Amino acid sequence: MMNNIVDYFVKLPFWELTAVCLSIAYVVLVAQNNRWCWPAALISTLIFTILFLDVSLLMESLLNLYYMAMAVYGWIHWHRVARDNTGRVLSDELPIARWTWQLHSKLIFLLSGLSLGLGYLMENYTSADYAYLDTFTTVFAVFTTYLVTIKLLENWLYWFVINSLSVFLYLQKGLEPTAALATFNILMCVIGWFKWQKIYQQQQPQISTDNAIKLS
């Protein structure tokens, strides 16, 4: 497997290799809570959009167009300045947020229902392999990309599950190098979770102080 991975990267065309490297840079920078992750994402998805279009993978190309739009949105949203009612700047960057587990449960239920519905259509009306699993990972990847743009801590848990399922899917299709990239992303999910959780805990005293100032 390792020989296949090395051989894969050695033989990659320049633009595809560039896109892969930028994709890796994006994940690493997101884990570091670094807003420069979004330019890396924008350029890599632009390249992938063109590459997939060139080989007639239209749905993959459309998906990467969505990722491009999210990269622009993420760059703008992460730059959002937080101010109090008097206009005083509280923070020059978007704080990490959390949602309740009740809300996550409802969203998971809805997205799972959507995945089953779309999976049924893919299974019965297309030649797709692993239709339900492929649809599940795609639907949740679209949703979780949005969670990254709003700096939701739990995005790392979603990505952990998505990438874990993707490793199985890629291995079943003989895509060992892609499975290796997904495995790397699983590791980054663990690192990203702990780094963002630490930042979230550190920002709580500041938020409490700011709220007290606003109420005084």
C-alpha cells in the first residue's frame, strides 16, 4: 500500500498535486484556527472544479463549486469583528461556538433522512456503487463544511465520522492513496478538536467579562 501511495504522488500531474497539497494545508490551518485556511481551500477547490469538469465528473465539479463558495464565505465570516452596543471592538476574529446536543440530534436525524431518500434514488436509478454510504458522506460533508465556516467546535466530530466512513469506501474501490489522505484527515480531526476545545475554554472568561461590561 505504501509503495502505491508513493508512486501515486510521484506520478501526479502538477495541478492535481498542487490541489492535493493545498487541501492538506487547508486542514492543517483549520486545526490551527488560522484564517488563511480559506485561501488554500479556494485555490484547491478551483483546481479540482476544473479537473473534474475536464474528466466529465460533473457532480464532483458542482460539489467543488460549493466548496469554493464556502471558502469565500468562511474567509469573510472569520474576519467578522465582534462589537458591543457602544461599538467597542470585543474581538477581531470570530469566536468558536458550540451547539446543544439536542440541536445536533435533530439535525443528524433530518440529514440522515435526506441521505436515505437520496441514497434510494442513487441505488435504484443510477449505477452508483455504495449508493447509501456515498450519499451519506456527501450530504454530511456539505453540511459540515458550513459548520467550519461558522467555527462550530463540533464540526471535528462530524468530520471524524465522515472521514472514517470514507476510508472504508475508498479502500473498497481500490483508492489507497485517497484512503491515506482520509486517514490523515482523521488524525487532524483529533488534533483540531483538542486545539479548538482549548481555544473555546480560553475565550469563555473573556466573553463573560464582555457580557458583564455590557450589563453594567
